[in-house]
Amino acid sequence: MAPFLILGGTGKVGRRLTHSLTHTGHDPRPASRNSATRFDWQDDSTWPAALAGTEGVFVIGPGSATDWSPRLTGLLEAAHADGVRRAVLLSARGVEFLPDGAVARAEQALRKGPLPWTILRPSHFAQNFTEAMFAPRGGLISAPVGMGAEPFIDVADIADVAAAVLPGGFEGETLALSGPEAADFVQAAQILTEASGTLVRFADQSDADHVAQLRAAGTPEGYIEWRMAMLGGIRRGEDAYLSDGVKHVLGRSPIGLREWAAREVPGSDWAMAVRGGDQAG
């Protein structure tokens, strides 16, 4: 089979998609700035070799801090000229909370481009509790979300959906993906406590404190705007709804937060650090 190019191939979604495609008998080509297949959004001289001979491309953008839609337009044109047949974009349900942001602009560029397309809009990742912004520090999750709930999705489900869509079908569809039920962050902390065997707590943050924390870490303002828009949707209760994209594509229910936690949390970096005495419970 012709390979499928996986941009961001070493990231949370990309490496799981590589596994899913391989498992289903396809030929993934994971690409990043430092992988065997080199791809750099800022260096279009890396694009032709990455695209050569591929059937489809899975697009993970360079971030949501700045408008990267012109780069995406150029990539889609290059892919079309090389005979690539389809593109699948990893977007986010949070795009609805910042309708003129970088992610929304990328969706617009894809829809206007020359390739048949599918957009994936997942809810917040369950893996954000082990690999990203909601990972407990000292046994504490801090986020400006109040008692808002979120139907966290296992990234493995996103990867399985992408692996099913890339070979064909679902063209012109925007697929919203979520877990099977919504949990607030107190409930999520309890699930993490049960899975890790150590106490995890949640503390609400004010928007101002969270923004100050991000700025102190040197976070770009564009990303801060995007992140606060997404988190604000959770706080207001506007992101608690369920989406049926996983079942629509795969014919099965998505993996729940508790099932995911039982599988992945015990071996996560923070859980192992807790057991080693490097974090307070």
C-alpha cells in the first residue's frame, strides 16, 4: 500500500496513529523535524520528500499560537501536485469558542483547498492528565475550570478514527469526537487517585492566576488566548456535551476516562514519580 504521511508523528496523536495504521495493515510515514522523514512547517524544502508517493496526509499543525493557515494552503497545493488524494486535519471541539482563531482558520484553509478532506474535532484528551496541561503536580491538578465537566477522550480512540478515515470515506465531514461521559475535575481527580494509588486533588484557579502562570513560563499570547477560550468553555458548562463521532466511524463506543486511567495512569511519569517519593501525595 502507498504510505500515509503523519505530520507530528512523534506526538501524542501521531505516534498512536502510527501504531493504529500499522496494526490495520497500512503503511504510516511519521514525520517531524527530527524523525527519519523530516518535515518542518517553516521549511517548505522538506515537504516534497515527505509527501512523495503518499496516499493521504494527516495534518497536525505547528500550534495554535499564530495563524498557520497560509502554510497549510501551501502544503495542500504541494500535496495535490504530488498526487496525494486526501487530507485529514486534527482540529478541536474548542474551535467553537474562538471562531476566528488559528485553529478555525486552519479548518477554513482545508475546506478551501484542492484535496478531499475530513476534519476531526476531539474533546480534551484524557492524556492531558498524564502527558500535558492537567498532569498533577505534587498530587494537585490546578486549572481555571470550576465545576465544569468535560467528556475527555482517549487519544487511542482519536488514532483509531484517523486510521479508519485516512484510507477513504467520510470526505467533507467534520467529525466531533468525545468520550462516553463527562466528568468534572473533582471526579477526574478521584479516578486518577484510584488508578494511581495515591491522592490526587483538584484546585480551581482564577483566570488571572492561570494567565499569569502561563506568561511567567514564556507562553505565546496567541496560545494563551486559545487555551483560555477552551478552558472557559469548560467552566461555563458549554463543553460537557457528548459527541458520537467515534461510534459513527468505528461502530463502537469510545473508551471512558476510568477505563483509560486503569490502563495508562499507573505507568505515567507522574505516577511513577509519586511512588518514588519525588512528589507529595
